[in-house]
Amino acid sequence: MKQKKVFLLLNGEAPETLPDVSNYALICATDGAYHYLEENNIVPDLVCGDLDSSQEIPKNIEVIHTPNQDFTDFDKTLQILLDRGFTEIDVFGASGKEQDHFLGNLHTAIQFKGKLNLTFFDTYSRYFLADKSTEISNCKDQIISLVPFPKATNITTEGLHYSLKNEDLIFGKRIGTRNKASKNNIKITFESGELFIFINHKKENNE
């Protein structure tokens, strides 16, 4: 049975491999990313955006024109999905290419915190905005990075090689990149602020 989860492709760097999209209840793309799905013979259910970079889209695909330039296509697409009752969204193509877009996408994730559960995927990692208490399984020996946006307080970790105990991370002063999971299951808690967790797909990577 399909989960009520959305596959959403943005117009960043497309991942080298895509998941089995048949497991998703809805396949969605911003208009600039539609061509990648077409090249991979994937037919989306929905395409959203300002249509400034779109090619001709077949009439059997629902297209929602969102011309409001006060918000990004990602913002507008998430609002549409939320309005339709979707809350679990796997996001691909959010990083790479123009890095201001990547930072903007992290900003958008914070704007929808508490409304949507967003998990981002790229060729190298998956990453998400952490809850105040987050447990992650099946990650021994994987590289784990903790990035505050811009600050997270009283962080305590269990199962990481370099542990934290009631410590603060502040962007521009101290962040927690390139740590490593020493156990299969890890736990991360913090008191306040915003914290992104990045988990590398590969257990060993060249620096």
C-alpha cells in the first residue's frame, strides 16, 4: 500500500539515482524540474511554478501556475501540498547549482516547521530539520553533521564519536560537521533553536 507521501523534485542538482516513485501517493515537480522527470520517463501528477522556465507540459498533467514573485516555487508548492492534506514530503534537487537557492530552501523548511515533515535527499546525503528529540537508526560509521540555523542550545548526543553534552552550536562560531556514528542507533536532543542533521549515504568519504 502506498504511503500518503509526496515525491517532490526541485530544480537544483538532480540526484544520480531516484527512488521507486511508485511508492509515493503523489509525484510533484516545480516547473523547472519537469524536464528531468520527462527524460527519465516519469510522469508527474502535478507541476507547480511561475512557468518562467517550463517547456510544454502534456495536458494530462495537472499544472498550477503560481506567479507570485514574493515567494519561491518551493514555498508555493509546499503550500499547495499542505492545502491538499499532504504532510510527509521527500524533497529531491534542493541543493547544488546556485547555492543561494539551497540556503533559501533551508529557510523555507523552517517556515513550514510544525506543518510539514520534510526530508531532503541528494546524491551524497539526506538531511532534515531535527525535532527537539531525534533518534536515527541504521547509521553506524556514517558521517553525521549537525548544523545550527543559526543557533541551537543545550545539545546532547548519544552514539556519536565526538559527543556533545548540553552544548550550544552557533553558525559562525561553532558547528558540528563531519562527526561519525559509533553506534547503529543515535539520539540527538536540544532545548531551543533550529538544527539541521545531515547524514551521508556512504559510510566512508574522502575529505
